[in-house]
Amino acid sequence: RPPAPMPCPPYPRTPDGGGLEARAEMITTATQANGTNGATQMVYTAAPRTTVVQSARQVSGAAAAPMLPGSCRTLPTTVMQQPNGTATIVVKQVNSTAFAAAPAVVLPQGAARQRMERLSDQLEGCEEAESLRRVDLAQRMGMPEELVDEVDGHVSPSSPGVVPWPGEEPIFEEGFTPRAMLGLTNNIRKACTHFDENLGGPAIISPGLLLSMLAKAEDMLVGKGSKALIEMQPPPGERVVIVGDLHGQLKDALWIFYRYGLPSEAGGNCFLFNGDIADRGRFAVEIYVLVIGWMLTFPGAVFINRGNHEDVLVNTSRSGGFYEECIQKYPGFGRQVFEAFGKFFAALPLAYLLGPNGAKILVVHGGLPRVPSQFISTLKHMAPRGPTVSMRTSSLAEVVVKDCLWSDPQESNGQGVSTRGASLMAFGPDVTLNFCQQELVGFIVRSHEVPPSGEGFAFMHQNRLCTVFSASNYKGIEHNSGAVLLITSADLAMGNLAKSVRPEVYYSPVLSQVCQMDFEPPKECLESELELQFLPQTPSARKLREETRRISAAQVEAVTKFFIKSDDPNGELNQDEVVQIVGELVVAHKEELWQGFWERDLGLRHVPPSRCGFVSFEVWKDVCHTVLGPKVCWDSVGMVLSIAEKLPPHMGGVDYNRFLHRFHINLQEEGCVRVTWMEATLAFLVDKMLKMAVQEMLDLFDQDKNGRLSIAELAEAFRRLDAGLSSAQVRALFLTFATHCDGCPEDDIEVECFISALVVAAREQSEQHQSKHARARSAWPRWASRYLRHLGKDIWEQGKGEHQMLELFKSFDADNSGLLEPSEFVKIMSTLQAACLHPGELSLPEAALQELARLADFDSSGSVSYIEILLALQPTDTELGGHVRFDLFEQICSTVWCNKEALLRALHNLDPDKTMRVNADTLNKALHQLNTTIGGDCKSKRPLLGFQIEALVAHINLDEDGLVDYNAFLDAFQVKDVAR
């Protein structure tokens, strides 16, 4: 059968039809300066990559305009209101009376809310995977060139030109002493009092101090050998507080310090942060300052594990955001800061082993690798690591690194494919139990995901494994609790695992409220007798104060949780997030989705089979399950999207054309790319056909002379026209015209209907964007415009406009030239006047019709073509014109959007001074090389044509230096839901 028309795919299929496993090429980029003129040559090679087919759990919001693609996008902050909705609740202090009347209960969850939260939890496991699909394209492009004025790892606060900011003087004068670090902690806490946790704020810590801290922390870790595995037997201090993912949520980090106290070696209060401090939230820099600062102050009380988001490629991806945070907070120093963080990430350990043999606790961010028997030994002998984690492994060490940061537990035995993507793995209970037995490990602590229960922790695998996640109300929408794991050192040293491990759950208030809490200083800060009398440091006294804080904190948490959930009782924020997630998935996987729907169209059940453009709801779920992921509740997604038809004749079915066209890549008009580049491409196509004789045009499209146009004929016609359209764009156009002309997407359509519809779309676009044809019509006399508008409407309302016009054109073309002389045009107009439904209302004398002939001759050639008559008479169709615009440019925009990370990395390498700007020629080369890398040597597989790239670059707004901000260029391409 003929090939199925498909919307423009963001990635072409591989020659073997590998579909979900290996669909595209990945880019390897190197830059080389040639000669003294500064010309740059880009050298590319290609290698297969694995496609990750899962969701990108990102939420678009109204945050400050991002400087980079891959920004951390969160919903606007949740407003806490009183039950009557009249006032915002902001708790200024915590005392016994402030919450005397506060309800200590949480609103019960309804069925709809629970369904949405389950869906949100299911999608959570897929969050980074769609970004990995794009990060993988840039995996072998290498790190950017050395930065101008790069920090060499030995910056100190006393370096020349480094000036402390307010509140930093003690650190500069004393170094990282307990009192200086306590002052810095309180300075951060007070400075953030008026910041919105979802919108972020300016830098609080000076770049000099931050770079110094990172350099010192890197030196400390490197000095210890940059070990991948740290063994501590027995664990330090009285207890260890294991903190899970924080993801830039400063409120949770501060709340943990408030509840459990600040780190202290003398007080035995130790912390182990299990990775993923960076990305998504807006205050990762401040959390790192707190954690690293206290680690430098108390090296025996603060420890940090590496997570999968301690990775500079993930930080610049669409599921990241930490790169953008560094750039925004430190203009002029952002790249230095980010590179310094990359060096720090590379030195972090991957796992900790706490306690004696048989009762050891393994703390790792993700989980066990696919070679668990070699996990510990590989970590012990692992070489220093880099700032990125390779997704394309070529050695045992690389496999271990990737798996221990990315793997997840599963309920079934054995090893399986992770829900995050095909290249990642999941491990079952038998894997955990065998590993524990062989390595004398009693318990495994990992983080990496929001537990399905939403309680912040979850025991699995016969209680030998625990997931702990510390970011409460994750991203402002999850409503989940956070948790930490408390390890009692004395009990663990005695081998009593059951008594030594205790999870504790909390729900942090908003940032402004947390910042008003006073922290208990560590024991090392209490020097005078008066201070020791006021805060006695006996274990029982410290325990009593901590218990008092917990009781007070529990009251605050209950009120916070009540009002936050009251503000979104029906889960609308989750619904908005689901729509955003589904939109990004649809855009990234339209090819597979369309193929699945097309092959199971409801109309194929009829006799004779004829596609109707609908599938059953069950088929829609099944296709989405297969293409977009098996662990999503597609019933709930369908409910959120209102996907099912509510009226006959397809009641309960799904219009898959409308579903696929609902989400597309939108080019922001206020961005650096002028949208007129699209109209330039359309005008190029119409001009090619404008002066063709009618029979020549029919022969061009109807090559087998059967009066019908197939997709193969359309592709060949556009090839002969040199119309500048790729094969994918031709397929998408065919679908749109087939649906518009015949009412259903069939294998072929009438030639006359296609030509007429093409003119409709072209005219609608030209009317909106003032092409030369639109400018000519705008100069017509009012009587002429009114007459042709009403006559055309009358003809097409009779349902035979295309056929009638073509037959009349042929019959009055006396010399068979395919063009009409003015007299012949007058005869056609007279005939149409007489045949209209209300001839008396549409009647012009011959002199006026002769004037119309002159006006319809757009190019003043002395004759009128068939296309010119249609342009004059055909009524506009905004919906069709919009679909044609969508089909023509979806491929171009999707290719840029889906490869943002790869392009960003390439442009970084081509920007040696790191100005974030390049000239048009450099951008042109980068786009051409991306196109070549995706399609390889086969030009037909390249998603873009050279003409389209040239047109895009030509319509970029350059600054006065002839340069373009490539961050702004990439960020101009955004996913849009046209139904909202």
C-alpha cells in the first residue's frame, strides 16, 4: 500500500526501522581555528545513539525569561489563603499561641485528586529521560574550551580584586570557622526572607567567595584521592542525617537544619547529602554554599554524594536549570562559576559504606548497577571521574557510574529496563538480596525519585532498601512530604540495623516563613559560660531542645499542608503539568504516534475501508502506551485532555489529527527570529506556480492522469518545482489537504481540490503578512474587493467551486494556452454572475469586468492564470491556512527544539570568548552540520533543506555588531498547546 502520510517527525527513522531503540544520530563536534583570520572550521562525526522514550517532567511557567534552553521551569508559587479566601497566610513566628487554634489535619483527598497524584508519580520516574534523549546528542561534543579568566582551582578570598559582600567579612578574616560559617548561614537565611521560592532571586554570595569555596572543596576531595567509595566504620558522631534530593529547594534545606540542628563535630551531628542538590529549584547555589561551607568547617560532619544532577550536561538540559541559575545570578562570572561546580562534581564520591560488616549501610544516589557483584570492587579502584556521566558506556567503570546514579528498584525479580529510558536499568528484590549477602551489606539507602506514597520515604525489597526524598511539595505542585533518614551511630556500631535506622517525615513551610526561624548554633560556637548555661550541651538537653523544635515544626507543617492543598483541591496544578508533559512527548514522538493511529483508523473496519481520521479510545491509549511509555495512566491523561468525542457519529472516539495538531513548536514572535521567514517560504512556493498554464499545472500534479493526487505524485511535483520542501513536510501537507478536501485522510485526493486548497492557504497567509499579492489586493477599489469576495463565497457555497472554475477556465481558454486574455476573463466573470444564487445582487457592466481583469493580473503580464483567478475569487480559510503553516514549519522548529542541547554545546565551542553571541555565518554552519549529522550521507533523511536553513538565518534579528544571542535564539522555540 502507499506510504502513510505522517506529520513532520523530529527525528527520522533509522534504515532498519529501529523506532524506539535507535532512531537518530548523535553529534560529535570539535572546533579548530584556521589561520590568523579567526575563521572556524567545524568537524563532525556521527555515531548511533539510543533513544529514550519517556516523559520530560517539566512545567512551563511565568518565571523570569530564561537565558538558556534547558531552564528549570516551575509553576508560579502556590498562594496560601484562609478558608474564606480573603487573606494570604504568612506566619511570622512560631510559638505555642500562634497555632493554638490551627487545625492539625490535612484535607482528605478525593478520587480525582488521588488519580492525578498517581499519574504525577508515574510520570516522575521519567523526568530526566526525555532530556537524556537530547543530552545524548551532545554527549561526545566535549566540554567547552577553556574559559577566559578561568579559575585555576586556587582562588582565595584574599586574592587581589576580590571584595567581600556584606556579611562575608568574618569568612574573609577568619576562614571557615564555626562562628564565621554560622554568620554566613544566618546571612543567607535573612537575605532570602522576601524571595519567592519559585521565582528565585539575585546572588547572595559574592562570586569570589563562591569560587574560593568550590576550589577549597575540590582540593579537599582531590587530596583524599577523589575516591568513588568512602568507607566509615563506625559512622562519625552520634548520628548521621541522610538527606535525599533537594533540587534547589532552599526551604527544605533550611527546614532540615532547623529541625535537626546545624552540623557539629563536637556535638556529633553529622549530615550526608545523597546528591541532586542542583536543578529545577531556584536556590541550588545557596544550598551548595551551605553544604560546602559546613563541609569545609567540619570535614568530619558533612559529606556529599554525587547524584545524576551533579552533571554539567544534565544541568544545561531541558530538565536541568542549574546552568541558567549560575548565569543569571552571576552576570560576567556565570561561566566561571559553572565550570568550577563541574570540577567539584567530578571529585564527589559515588557511594558511602557506613558501619561494620554484616550491618553496613550502602548510601548511593540511584541504586545497584547491572553488574552488582563487581560494584564495590570497581568503586574502590575507580579512576578520577569527569564533570559529565557518559550515557554511552565503553568500560565497566562507566557502566557502574551510570547505573549507580540512574538506576531504580522494581517490584519484579531480575533486571529490567528502567521507566526512564531504554539505556537505563532497574533491579529487583533478588538482585538487592544477593548483593547484600555477597558484600555483607545490611541495608541500602538511595534517593533519585519521589516515592509513590508521597511520604518522602519508601521501604522496598523486603525492607532491605529505602528511598528517601527530601524536597517537600516538589516543584510547588506535588504536595508530597519530604523525609530524612536518621542513622544512630551507636546502634549501628553494635550491628543493630533495625534500631539504628529511622525515617522522619516533614512538610516544609514556604521559604519566607522558614527564613524567620532561628537555628541553634553548633556546640563549637558556644565558648562562654553564659552561652553554655543557656544552651547546655549534654545529650539529654540537646535531645529535649530538638524534640521541642519538632513539636513546634509539626504544628507549622500541618497548617502549611492544609492551606497549600486547600488552594488546589482538585489537582488543577497537576493537570496543567500533565498537559505540558504530554505536549512535549507528542512533539518529540509524532512520527511513531501517527504511524500507530494511521494503521488502526476506525474507517478501516468499514466495507470498503476508508479512513475517517478517528481511532477508538482504547486504541488511542494503546498507541500512547506503546510509544510514550507503559507506566502512565493514559485513562487519566485522556480525562485531563478531554480527548474523547462527545457527539455522533464518532462519539467516544479520538480525532487523532486534532490530537497531534494540538501540540506544536511555537516560534515566539517577540524573540530574536522574525516570523516573516515562514511567509517568505510560502511566497516562494506560490510564486513557482503563479504563471503556470492550467494544463501544465494539472499534468504536474496528476502524473498518472486519473484525476487524483497521491502522496508520491505530490512529492514528485514539488521536487520538479524545486519548492524547497522536505519529504516529511510533503507528507504532512498531504494529510492536511486530504482532510480538508475530502473530509477524511485517504490515500489520494482530487487534484482540483488540492490546487484550490493550496491557494486558500497561501492567500490566508498572504493576507495576514502582507505578501505582494496581499499588497496588490489592498490597493483595489472597494467595489472590486466586495464584488469578488461575495461572488467567490456564492460559488463555493454551492459546493462545486473547484470543478466549476476549472471547467470554465478550460472552456474559455480559446487558444489552449493555459492563460486567459482579458476578454476571456470578462466572459468567465459574466458566466459566473449569471450562475450565482442571487444574480441581481452580483452584476457589473463589462467595463467594470475589464477593470477586474486588469486587477487580477497580479504580475502585469497581460494575461490571467488559473492561480491568479483563484487568488482573486477564493474565500479565505483561516483554519486551513494555519494548518498549512503548521505543517510547513513544524519540522524546522521541531528539529531546532529537539536538538537544543546539541546546538548549545556546539555554539559554546564556536564561541571562544564565551560572549554568548555568534555571527549569522557561524549559526548557519551549526544548523547545517546538525542537519548533516542527523541525516548522514543520505540527503533524503535530513530533516531540513538548505533553503530552509538559509531562510531561517536570514530572518534573525542581529545586534549592532552583527551578532545573535544564541541562547535567545534557541529559547525562541517553545512547545505550545493550541487548545489553551
